[in-house]
Amino acid sequence: MNVLIETLSIRKEKAGVGVYAKNLVECLLASPNAANIHFFLLCHDDDPDFAHRADNVTLIRLPAHLFRKLPLRFAYEQLILPFVLQRHRIDVIHSLHYSFPLLRFGTRQVVTIHDMTSYLLPEVHERIKIVYFRFFIRAARRLADATIFVSASAQRDCIRLLGPMHHASAVVPLGKSDAFRPVLDPERLRAVRAKYKLPGRFLLYIGTIEPRKNLDALLAAFAAIAPEFPDLGLVLAGGRGWKNALENLQAAIARQGLVQRVVFPGFVDEDDKATLLSAAEVFVYPSLYEGFGLPVLEAMACGVPVVTSNLSSIPEVAGNGAWLIDPTNTPELSNAIRGLLSDSTLRSDLAQRALRQAAKFTWQATAKKTLAVYRDIF
């Protein structure tokens, strides 16, 4: 079987969908269940995460300075990629991030849908992305041979909003890499603290700085408990989103007089994440909607106590390994953080439950279930 994995919409700095793409590809290529599959990787030439050299891999690399631009990427996907599929006799194409070629000359199509925010929270997207994502979600529902959802919550939302799928769909949860485990080495912890200029004790958020992540509520919760914990800082790590979310958040921090207690490290290197998480007192992730909630899983895998939302897919991921709160209720959020900071026994118990829950999710299992989807439609 020839399988083409299309990664052109994956950013070079990887968060969320990018982490999924990187780890899924690595585990697919290494899977013993893929012995009879030849993989074609369609990717940008500036992305080292997809530069795999192996007997079962053929790389199709496009110049990133051209095809990272949406209009050119869209044109390639719709006008050229169908002929690439035909020339290489591709049996199955897997598009990892919503969009896919509408013309395929008989090639079977798998599309991964990560969330339904373009329908449920359109205010957190730019207008062009709302139109783009909605079009391809509708098209995937009608035209794809199989659809992968990263959570049962995302699958339910799609069916509730658009009606039953016209083909089989599968829930394939994401995983966490073996790198996410408690880091106890004092030298590594010291190095990451110095690199990102971290306070001695801190609450941690990792994710894109954007409206959907509900960081205004996190800031308000931190402001409410800050007088009780004068040595506590707040670290908001992640890349810049849109809608001036970062600037608005910084302005709110200044108004509350918390500039000296809130740190913005920016995008965190993947190799540093486990150490950063292990250094935190509590990981707080009050997102309003998640297709899966990968940062929650990674935090639990590092044994850090987690406070997170009781909405969308997060309860599927967190199970009993996190303190779930209503993210729209700021007092409830601040009380959960206060409770964990004040009770070391509770923190320890929650951390142990987090480790047990996180162990249920692996990228190897994600790859195995994905391969089963390929075979079901071939």
C-alpha cells in the first residue's frame, strides 16, 4: 500500500496540530504494523521534523518560501496534488489538518478534524479561517472515505452541527511522547529556570496566546490569590496568537500592578517542555474549548497538578487526573488553584492520579489506530 501524508498546513514551530503531525509520522514510520506500507511525505523543505530518510519513505518537499503562503498552498493542493497522487500510484492520502484535494482520481482519502471551533467559537478565528475550515469540514463529511476525530467530543460536535457522516468516522486520541515524564535532575531544572527567567514558585500555562485559551480568567484568578502567595509568579508560555491577545493581556497585567510577577517566555522549545512543566507548582489550562487538549496530557505525564476546564474534550483526556472547573467561573478557578497551593497532600495525590491517567495515551496507540483506518478503506 502507498500512503501519502500531507503536512503542508503544519507550521514549523509546532504546537497542537504540529505536535500531532510530528509524532504521528514518526510512529507510523516505525510501526511494526506498517511493514507492507510505503509512505510518501509531502512537506516543506524548511521543516527538519519531516526530513525522514528510510527505505519505506519517499519525501516530496516543496519550497517553503512559496508554499507556506495560503493561496499558493491551496493552488498546489487542488491543482497539482491530484496528479502527484496519480503519478505515484497513491492508494491512501491522509490530510492532517482539515484541507484536502477535492479531486483524487480514485485515491482513498482520510482527513483529520481536530475541533469545531470555526462553528462553536467563530469569534476566536479570523474571518478567512472560518470560511476555510467550515468549507473543508463540510467537504470532508461528504467526500472523504474516512474521517479521524481526535476526541469523541469533537466527533459529537460535528454530528450535532452538521448531521451524520456520509462514511465511517473514527475517534483516534492523541498521545504523549516518552520525553514527558517528571524531571528531577536539579541541573536540568536550574538550566531551564535560567533560560526562561522563571520565578522561584510559579503557576504555568503553555499554549498559544489567543482568546480561546481564556487567559483573562487565569489572570483574574491569579490576581485574586496573589496577595496570599507573595512569592508566587505566573508564567504564560507560548507563541503569539491573534486579535492582539498578547497586547491586551499585557495591558491588563499592567492595570493590576502584576508586571513583576507575570513572565512571558514566548515559544518554548519542545526539548524544554517537560522540565518547565516539572518545575511548576500547578499547571493551569482554563481553555473554553479544545478538540483534544494536548498540553493537559503532557502536564499530567510530568506529574504536575493540573487545574483545567470541564468543557469539550478535556474531561476525556484528564479523567480523574486533574481538578476540573468551569472556566467561565473565575472564583471557582481561583479556589482550585488556592486549594492545591495550600495542601501538599492534595497536590501529591492529584499528581499521582495524573501520572496514571496520562499513561493511557501513547503516540504508538495513535499510529496503530490510524493504520487501522487506512486498511479499513483500502
